[in-house]
Amino acid sequence: MNAPLLSARGVTRRFGGRIACREVSFDLWPGEVLGIVGESGSGKTTLLNCLAGRLAPDEGTITYDSAAAGTVDVHALSEARRRLLARTEWGFVNQDAREGLRMGVSAGANIGERLMAIGARHYGSIRQTASDWLARVEIDLDRLDDRPTTYSGGMRQRLQIARNLVSEPRLVFMDEPTGGLDVSVQARLLDLLRGLVDRFHLSAVLVTHDLGVARLLTHRLMVMQGGRVVEHGLTDQVLDDPQHAYTQMLVASILPV
Amino acid sequence: MTTMLPVLRVSALNKSFVVHAQGGLALPVLRDVALSVAPGECLALVGPSGAGKSTLLRSLYGNYRPQSGSIQVRHHDRWVELVGAEPRITLDVRRRTMGFVSQFLRVIPRVGALDVVAEPMVRLGASPEDARRRAGLLLGLLGIPERLWPLPPATFSGGEQQRVNIARSLIADYPILLLDEPTASLDTANRDRVVELVRRRREAGAAIVGIFHDVAVRDAVATRLHDVALPGAQP
């Protein structure tokens, strides 16, 4: 608890003449789930991709407190070392599960592949761990050998989560993990994520445009508008006592049920 | 007079709401609020509707963000300032030191009542079995029938949800408790059960700040009153 897990300082990224995210700075501490909210085009996903090492910022730095290598400057690492870090210490849950899964191999292989990437070699124990995780994300064991192409959207998303968490990452990035799912499927996934976050003391950065999802899953929020962070604080502070005009407008736009 | 040292100290607290949709209209609510509460005390906030009792309580919990002033909480044997605190500090205070009973339960989809209640204790490191046992005990004391325990409280009545909420806030034995109308939607029998639990917690040394519209409840649990004046009113 003495050092932040992830620190961003002055992160700026442009696309041509347009600034997608501008001078973003924050610290993520171990065990925290940080939500990034804002409307489409506010720069949330660009920021997430910069944080996760997938997109180089034009200015600013991102440092990560690595278990294996101590504090590292994510974008100063070689491509190979950054990939190793992403494979061994991080997870990344895409909005579209097809981007985060290998659609041509079985569910068991999707989970097992992550384990092999961190050095697991024993077939029996890999298969056992894959089965355990399938159960944990509420997928019937008799689907272990099926390909994700035969899965529903909600199942694919749960499989993607299992694939990411099986290697016990220290930090997980999530881009709209419940986007595009039916409400009941979404509730199940949220409940599952919430349980996993608690149980494994996950640290995570979660991008969402859904303030209900943010309320349920995150400890802290950053509100982005036009590439800038306009407000940040504890999730309940930001949602119950919004200070910035844009946040007040967002909160006031939630449909009551 | 109490001889205990306070565990919650508030001074010069100011809070207003700025409504940008109304052209930046500023609504002052709390002005120069000062109070302190010691273990074994229950401070009842009194004042007319709209005076800012709930705003004060929510500010104490770090839910609302005051513009200036100080809220200090005794946490891990030191004083922690909550006004302008980093999120992780406020979270740690909430996890270990300060509990809040709101008027309404924020339902978590698909999680049963027993686990909703047990959760804060599990987060403090208790085994799920111990936490569930204690959760069952509290739900029993609050008159929630056992057949409801595995069900998500979304479908419960208002009074049942309120009691689940109270059990969830009492399970972790917080040294400081904030209660916002804990008996608002309860019948007499259940009201008495809640009063008894709150009184026991106070006698065990909790420092309590609460809003109790029901005068009988207030008389039964409060040791002191604190007047919250309407903003703009002369003291």
C-alpha cells in the first residue's frame, strides 16, 4: 500500500490535429477500481489504451509498479518486454469479446493458453484450472471443448473474463465490459465481476459510459469531457454530489427505473 | 458530562450546492457547523425540514464534499481529516471506522440478503462462514424470516429492505455510526427492535450521530441534541 500500482502524469494523445486526451494525471493504488466515465468521443478508450501500453502517448508518462521488475516506464519498455508484462501481470477485457478471445480454438484452450504463457506445462492441471474457471464464470463444464463461436454474447464475455483472470493479473483494464449485452445478462456479468474484484482484490481501470455500472463496480471515478478529466473523486461523491456542470448534466440524464 | 475524548470533531464546516443548470446558482446549506461526539454518545440532529440535517450526515461520511472546514475522525489511533481527503483514505475510514445507515437500500443485483449483510465483515477479513453466521443473527434480531435470507432484497418490502440495510451497517461493529432515519418505514415492533440494537451499540461504546424524526425513537436513543439551523437564519 506504500506505492501506487499505476501512475499517469500529463498523458496527452493526439490524432492528427485533434486532441483525444489531454494532460491526464492520476495514481491507482493496489485494490482500487477506477472508473473512467464520459460520453462517446470523450477520450476514455484512448486513455485506456495509453495506460495499457497499446497506444503511445504523445506527451506524458505512465509508470507501473511491476512485481517482476520494480517500477517501469510502460512506454519506454521494449515491445517484447511490454508484451511480457501484459501477458504476465495484466489483463485486458475488450468490449467485443471476439477481440479478446481466440475464436478458432476451444474455450478450454482459450483459458489454458494464458496459463501456458506464464509457464504452466502440466496438461492435467491446466485442464483442471480451466474447468474451475469455467465454473466460476458460470459456464457449463460440458462446453469446455466447444469453440467460442458457438457461445452467446454473454457467455463469450464471461469466457473472456476467465481467460484474463486465470493468470491472476495484478491489474486489469476493462473497456465497456458489459456494453452491448441484454440487461439481464449484464446484471449477471456485473455480479460476477463484483465478486471477482472482491475475492481476488483486483486493481482495475474500467471504461464505461454507464453510470450504473460505475456505481456498482468502481471505488473512484474520473469524468472525461473533450479529452480532459473535468472531475474526479470517490464514485458516490461524484454521482451524489457532482460539482462540474458536465457531471451534473450526466447524472441528471440517468433514466429512473 | 462525559469524560471520554471525542472520536469525531467537526469545525467551521461549510457546504453549498452549485447548480450549473440554473446558471451557477449557489445554494448554501451548511454554515460554520461545529460539533464533536465521544464514544457512548448519540447526537441527534434536529431542525426543520430543509435545514441540512441529511447534508451534514452525508458530509460526515464523505459522501458530500464540503467547500471548507474540517471533519476529523479517530481512525487507527490517529486523527484523519476527511475534508479533501484522498479517496483511498475515505474508503479505509468507511471500511473500518465509520458505518452509515441510509434511508434506502442500494440493491445489488442477484446477491441474497444474507450475503448483502455479511459483505462488510468479509471485507474486513472475516471468513464467509463467520460473517454469514453473524448476518443471520442480526437478521433474526431484526425479525427478517429465514426463508428470505437467500433472496435478493430487490423484491422485499420497504421495511424489510430498511432492516437489511441496518443489519449491513451494524455487522462490522464500527466505532462511529451515522444513522439517517433508520426507523422511517418500520412498524412499531420493528422500530423497537432497531431502537434496542442502536442503544446496545451505543452502550458498547459506539459514537452515534443520527436523524430521528420519530420523537419516541429520538428520546430512546439520543444522549444529546444538536440544532441544525436553516441557512440564513440567525443563530
